[in-house]
Amino acid sequence: MMLRPRWIGALLFALALAAGFAALGQWQLERAIESGKAVVAPTESVLPLAQVAKPNGPMTDKSVGQLVEFTGTFVAGDEQLLYDRINFGKTGWWVVSHVDVDGGDGHRIALAVARGWAPDEATAKSVMAQLAEQPEAPQKIVGRLLPDEQPQVPDDKKNPTAMKTVGVGQLYNLWTGVDGMDVYNAYVVDRTPAAGLDTIDSPPPIQQAELNWLNVFYAAEWIIFAGFAIFLWYRLVRDAKQREDEERELAAEAAAGSGPGDGARAHAGNVE
């Protein structure tokens, strides 16, 4: 039945149609996958801080994680310790400094800068003491700009001033000489750590695009159409075969009903 030229031609047409539907489904699926790939934001070009962020205001999405450069002065004695900071899978301490950024025309802007990571509190305090003794002088700083973190209640109730997040508002209240000063509602992770500290792991941000589920739905539709084309050919062949089988059965029954006895009776009737 299926080897008849008519049905072979229909099968070839169904296969060609299914291949076309499958190709469209693959194209839609590739589009969905491509749109869902992680895209690295263009943050690795070092830009001037003044071009990326403004004081006293929120950060924009494009500025988060951007490498920036600026000229500023570390204010000696305004260093703070942060605990429970994870660096390359290990928990330790950050040393965070207060920097007066040169905004031009004598205008100074306060900014928090994470100087580096230490594996233990003793090392962090030793470095912090050394930084407090260094002379204050303008210097060029390059680092990654990150958004302000929300303050958290310290785990140690005996040390209510302990910090584990870079809360700019909390730091601002601890810094000296900042009354009335503008402040960046963000902080910078210094790319060059202070002597005695390790570099803070600060990778570029990954912008994860959402998977285009509409394209996935279209891809599934085309695959269903491809399967339906083959299924339709199969149903047509099966229905045609069933009709032929029924016709053969009816013909066989009709032939069995008009046997030799019926022929003799017909002949006798003609004689009479």
C-alpha cells in the first residue's frame, strides 16, 4: 500500500514540509538562545569618575561596575574596618578609606574607597594603623564603581559600631571634616591594594538577558507542525488502506453469497 507511487510522492512531500517546519523551529530556538546569552557590560574601559557618576544622587544602571579614575586625597585616620567580606571564597576584612575627590575649583566630594582585603582582623588593623600615619597628598586612583550597600545590624552586640557593609551614610557620619560636603552615594574598589592587603575580587558585572519565551513558543509550534505533517500522511495512508480492506471484504461476502446453488435455482426457473 505505502509503496504505491501516489503515497511515496505524498510521503516525500510530507518529509519536505516537515524539514521546512523543523528548520524554522531551529531558527526560532537559536534566536531565543542568542537573546538569552549573558552579555558582559562594557565597563572595562576606564572613564573619568565625573563622567560616570554625580554626587548626592543615585547611580545609573550603566555606571554600576564601571572602571573609573579620579584624583583624590586619602584622609588619614578615617579608615574603617568591615568584617565578613568574602574574597575568592574566603571570609576576611576590608579596609575602607575616606577620599576627598577633587571636583575642580577647590570643590571637594567625599567618596568611600575599599583599599583591600585581609584574611584576619589583626592584619587589617595593622594596615589601617599604617595608613593613618601616611601624609595626605593628591593621587590618581583607579577602581571599580559599585553602588552603596544597606547598613546591617552587627552580629556582635558588644560592638555596636562594627560594620559589614559599605553603607555610605553610616561612613559619612564617622568621617571628619565632611559637614556640608557633597558625597557620592557609591564606593570604589581600588584596583591597586594598599601595602599589606590583598586585591579585592571585583569582577565586571554580568548583564543576564532574559530568555525570549515567545521565540521558544514559536520554535515548539514549528516542531509540532513538522510532526503533524508526517502524522497526516500516515492517517491518509491508513484510512485509504482501511477503505480498500472494507471494499475487499464486501466483495468477498458478495461473491460468497452468489454460490453454485443460486445458479442452479436460476436455471430451473428459466426452464419452467
